[in-house]
Amino acid sequence: MGTIAEIFQSGEQSALKGTFNNLVMLARVDGKVDETEQALLDRIAHRLSLTDEQVQEIISHPENYPMQPPTSKEDRLERFVQFMEMVCVDGVIDPKEEMLAGKYGAALGFNSTDVENMESKIIDHIQSGKSTSEIVDLLV
């Protein structure tokens, strides 16, 4: 049984932790988390207002943080773009990372054809230096 704070944590905070957990899993899928992946994880943890203790808890117990897909299409696209950023951040598009990102895309409610189409577009936009919000705007 968790602490009172864990039991009553907001649904939004729980969803953010689930998102961060999915990013950690993407970073780990090739067997290592390199410096660029760790730097992106650190930036995202900061953006999500996760404490160092929360980050360590998520990394230590990923099974406690399932994905909770957002309801709006724009938020789901933003999350998928974040997943693809993790795939691309180290400059190597590992097939295992791309496959896991595709599964996350399906979990976000996108069909396999949409995921495949979005992946290539998102990768192109990331490689051209566009920000997450710019990419989402182009996909909406």
C-alpha cells in the first residue's frame, strides 16, 4: 500500500508519470541510456515538474506507471512526437525503439497506417530542427 500522497495523487500527475515512464522505456529498449537520451529525459522530467525522487521511483518501478492516453487529439499527437524525439535524440534510429514507439502510438489511439505515416513525417521534422509544438501544429 502506498503513502497517502500516492493514493490521492492527481490523475494528471499520474498520467505525466506514465508518459515519463514510456520515455524511459524507449530510451532503454536498445540496452542502454546514452548521454543524449538522459539529457532529454532530464529536460522532460523538469518540464513535467517531476522531482528527482519521483524520477528515481519511476525508473526503479516502471510497472507502477502505465500509460494513460490523453483525450484530445492534439495532446495525443504531442505525446507521440515526444516518443519520436526520444527515438531520434541520439542520432541513431534503432529499429527496436521505433517499433516500441509504434506500439505507443497504437496505445494512444492511432491506427497502424497513421502511426507509420506520422513516424516518417515526425522524423523528418525533428531532423530539420522543428520543435515539438511546431511538429504538432503541422500534423493537426
